[in-house]
Amino acid sequence: MTDPNRPETPGSDGNEPAATDLWGSAAPAPAARPTTAHASTSTGASAGSGKPNWEKDVLEKLVFATLKEQRSARRWRTFMRLAWLVVIIAIAWMLFSRETATAAKSSAHTAVVDIKGEIAAGNEASAEFVVAAMRSAFEDTGAQAVVLLINSPGGSPVQAGIINDEIRRLKAKHNKPVYAVVEETCASAAYYIASATDQIFVDKASIVGSIGVLMDGFGFTGTMEKLGVERRLLTAGENKGFLDPFSPMSEKQREFATQMLAQIHQQFIDVVKTGRGERLKETPETFSGLFWTGQQAVEMGLADHLGNLDYVAREVVKAEEVVDYTRRANVAERLVKKFGSAMGMGAVQAVQSSSLQLR
């Protein structure tokens, strides 16, 4: 109901009056605004519909990142495996090529085998390496002769004896001459080897000889007494520790060691006499352990001529081309030896950690 006394206001009938501008012109009515409840409902619906989409995007990104990382790790593992495979193939190729390179040589040549450094097991001048190289050289039909190029102060009489015996066997089997060419030094066990060759060539300043045997060590018994240190060595067998540097050596033990050295020395003398034969001009000092220059060695019959490798290949063998048959430890063998040494050291340390030792 309408109050007749109430003045009529614009828009009281529910309709907005037409607005006018400053000049009285009618302006368009503004659009109706939505109510507050309707606006909040719309906003809530929008937020509710956007949240699940955001979580889905994040999860997808995480999954794809994880897959990408796994693929990258898989590629890296594959690459490393291929790299190791290439390394193994390269090492195998090196081993194969080293064994077959000299065997493929068929033209006339002089075969050379180096004997350098200490003659001992595990070294490049060991019987294992030298004998393997000599066999390859003797078996090659193109090798007119075998030259042992020696520069060694000596070493193990056992290793030298193995090489000496193999030289004699290979000479008889293949009927090929074998010569020794000395560079700086051919002493002790190195001369033991050289004496098995047909001829020995030296430089006038080379060091040759030292035909003897030694066993060296130290004794600290007097020092320990002065310091008041007591050595506690327990053995089973009265002579088990007679080479212990912290224990005194009895006269009986000294005599035993001297006899053993004398026996090995006589073996050395017999080998030299057999190898040199009538060429050797023996004197009381020949087998005393002294050493001489190459020029003196020729005069004494310990060597035959002055000459180097090129001279022997050119003038004696008559085959100037020189082929090296020396066998040397390659990368694979060094890795194996290092691994074996590490394992062996671990075993030694384990044994040494106990109070009872077998030595």
C-alpha cells in the first residue's frame, strides 16, 4: 500500500529514473549488479574448480622429472659399461698384437731381447719375460741370430740359471747363433746369462765380471744392548731365526751360511768355465768377485770383441734390420700385479697381526 502523505521519490516504484547529463539529455541506465550472495557463490565455484588442476600439474611435473632423471642415470650406466668394454677390447688387442707382431715378421733380420735392470722375479728382466721373448725370437724363421742386449748389475742366481739353461736348449733346438752385447754393465747374474752365448761383445768402458755370490744384512745386537732393548723371538727349531738382524749369529750358523754361498759360487764358476771354454784365461782373481772394464775383459777371455748392437747386426749377423722381441709388462699386467700385490699385502698384514708367524 502506498502512503498518500509520503512524497513520491524517484525510483520508489522499483524502477530507476533515467539519468540526465548536464544538458538534460537522457543517459543509459547502468547494468544491474549481482547480489553479494551470488558473487560469493561464483567465486567459490571458481576456486573449487581450479585447485584440482593445480595439484595434477604438479604431480605430472614430478613424475616427468623422475622419469627424466632415471633415463639420464640409465644412459650414464650404459655409457660407462660401453667405455669399460672398449678399454677391455683395447687391452686384449694390445696383448694379441704384442704376441703376433714379431711372429708376422718373416724377412731376414737380427732379433734382439733386452735384459736390463735387476734380474729378479716380477721384473722385466725376469726369467719369465726373457725366456718368452727368446722363444719367440728363435722360432721366427726370419731371425738370423738372437742378440741379448745386456745392461744389468745382476740379481737372482735362480732366475739367471733358468735363462742360461733355456739359451742352451734353444740354441741346440733351432741351430741359431746367439750373442751377448753389453752396454754399461754385465755383472754377477747378468754375466751368468752372457756366458751361455756364442760370443760376448762389450764396449771398452763396460763393466764386466763380479763372479761371486753375496748375502747381506745388518746386525743390531750391540745397539740393542746399549739401549737396553730385549729381543723376544720365539722359534721352533734352533736355527730358524739365525738370519734375524736383532739376534746374535753363532759360529756354527756363520759356517753354514758360508758353505751355502760357496756351493752357489761353485755353480757359477762351472757355468762360466763351460760357456767360455778355452777362451777363458783364468787367474786367481777371475772368480774372486772383482769386475773389470770391457777392454780388460777381452784380454782376460771374459769377453770376445769390442762392438755394439749395430756392429753385430751389420758385420756379424749380416742382417742390419733389427727387430725387438723384448717382452714388457703392459697396462693390463700392471693392473693385475697391483691388484695381486694389494691382496697379498692384506694377507701378509693379517698373518703379521698374530703373534705366531711362519717365515
